[in-house]
Amino acid sequence: MEYSRQSPSPRYQQLTAMYRQMHEEGEKFLNVPPEQTFPGKSLIKQAVRIKRLIAETGAKRILDYGSGKGKQYLPMKIEEKGGETYPSVQAYWGVDQIQCYDPSYVPFSTLPEGKFDGVICTDVLEHCPEEDLGWILEEIFGYATRFVFANVACWPASKRLPNGENAHSTIKPVEWWVNTIRPVSVRHPHLTWEIWLSHIREGDPARNVIETRLVP
């Protein structure tokens, strides 16, 4: 069966409910309180890469798809190499608007309307069920008019869902993600896009993280 936004899989609905529970109650297996569960701050590690895409495309309106609680956009000191500092991520990027969307966090759970210059999706896709990734990726690319940025971890998460399952629902090798993302991207040839896939080479006892950059 082919699933869609209008008819997502039962697994998608189950996961959305469990993530909503975690936003409200925290991650109980690791004893993480609600305010520190999916705060959105994993974006900070990707901020430089996103800033480059914003500069390259002239983007001014950004959609954070799967933003968590959105704490990454609260006032914080951002220091750039060379010494210049900024009071927030938005100031660092130099954009006019950042809209947060997260189906499992009630304040941001309303589906966005319209288009955005750039769509970013950090630490999200691996949390989605495999059977829904086709329409989710199509939705992400469909919201963008200039660029799409995402990163994906190809290993199990430290967090667990309320039912004990690993929080990363789709754990696949790099090649699988390439073959899943490219068919969607070719339907949006006008977009600049960049996906970073983090993985660990099989047999590496040191478990060194390798990042593979996927571009058109």
C-alpha cells in the first residue's frame, strides 16, 4: 500500500503519538526531562552548512521541518570563525523568517501553508517509518523554492521510545538513503539540495563517524 499525508501508515500515527508523549513526559529510559527531550538543538551542529546554502541561494524564509521544541532559535551567542558574534541563529543566518513544524509537538503541529525559500530537516528522517519516507521527502522538497538541507544518522539512537523501541525507526546504510532520496530530488530539478549521511564503517573498532555528502 502506498501511504500519503492524507493517509499515513499506522506506524506513522503510532510514532507521532509516542513522540508527542515524550515531548510531554520526557525520555524515561534515560531519565531525560520533558524540556530536554527533542529540544531541537541538534541543528546547531549543522548551522554553518545551512548558512552557506542560505548565502548561495539568497533565501530569506526558512521552514524547519521536524523542529522539535524549537529551542535552537532562542537567543544564544553564535560565534563565527574570525570573531564575529550573533545573538541568535536567525541573526547568524541573516533571514527574515524561520517557521517551525513538528507533528509531535503541539505548539508547532499545524501543517505549514505556502512555500519557503529553504527547508531544513535535521535529525528527523531516521525517526520516520520507512513506509512513509516517500511522501515525507516529497513534502519536504515540495515546500522549498530554492534549497533543501537534511542530515541523517545511519545508526541506532541513544533514546528509546515509550514502548522500549529505539528512537531511530529507519536505520539503513548510506546506499539505501541515496536510492531513496534521489528519485524524489529529480522531480524538483530547480532546487539546490544537500543531504549529509553520518555512518560508521563496518569493522571499525574505534567507531569513527564518517559523513557522506549527497548533492545533485
